[in-house]
Amino acid sequence: MNDSKAVFLDRDGTVVELLYDEESGYIDSAVRAEQIRLIPGAAEALRRLKSAGYKLIIVSNQPGVAKGRMSIEEFEETRRKMKNLLAAKGVTIDGEYYCLHHPNALIAEYRKVCDCRKPRSGLILKAVHEHGLKPEECYMVGDDLLDIKAGKAAGCKTILLSHITGMLMDILDKEGLHPDSFARNLDQVSNVILQAPFMHSEKRQDRD
């Protein structure tokens, strides 16, 4: 097994379902363990990647504690719930790296501009160091442009979870940001990664 390769995964919207908050009207991350639900098909896709020799590492901004939306104990409970749900389907996560900071945090101890909050690459680089990885053999997968920026800054291949639209491509062009591939879910991600050579799952000309 090649221990130098990994798939870095954003958590919410990639592995775990996002929630609609009726009070705020926003789609946001779960703040209680009972709200944690795996995205359908995610565990099966991760199991295929693990079987192919990829380490699975969560790399996620989690400002809920900083914003006063949850306690640190509640956050730890969401972590345990996700891992338990994955373990029940035969998936073990090799590492979890979270940024709890936010520059406008309500909780003073978490109020800072840090190197670990994506789009900065601090979390990925820490994982690379601690797990003996080679960034060029790793993928960063997420549903936000911040994930792609962080992955590219760390030297990884990147896969954006998104439907391709003309508006999205215009935004990417303006940002000068070009993911290595696009996918709609982790099932497609696993197909892209396990293909040899590396290929795009969807082409730019496939715009809606």
C-alpha cells in the first residue's frame, strides 16, 4: 500500500448533509449530534477509496463554537456521531483536522486570523507532515471554492463538488481558479480518483 497518498475531505456538504435552518433561512452545518446525517452513498465511496490505499482525512472549517452556535462539547459530539456512522458502514477516518477560529468570533479565544482556516492551507500541510504524505499524490475534495484554494495552495489535486454551470465557470475564471475535476457526489469522486490516468469526470463544455 502507498502510504503517501490521501483524500482530504471537507466535512459538511461533502460527507455530512447540510441543514436548512428555518430560523435564519440559511443552509448551514449541523450543530447537534442528532442532526448529523451522512450524504447517501458517501460511505460506500469512501470505502472504495480506502480499499485502493488512500488515507481519508477530514479537513474542515468549523466556526460554530466561535460564533456561539454550539459548545465545544457539542462539537465533539458531532465528530463522534460522524465517525460512528461511518464505522457502522465499514469506514475508518485516518485523521480529522478542524479550524475552530473565525476573525469575527463572538467567543474571544477563537477570534483570530489564522493559517488553518481555509482557503489557507495550514490544516492540509499539518496533515501532510503528520501522516508522511506527498501532496502531489493527494486530492482535496469539497463543495466550496475555499476547499479548492486550500488544496491548490498545498500542492494537491482538487475536485469541486458542484453542478457545472456557466455562472460557476465565470466565477472560477474571475478567481483564476481551476479545479482538476468536477463531480456531483463522492461516488463520482471515487470514480474520478480511481481512474488511471487522472481524468475529468465532467468537461467544461458540459455547462448547463
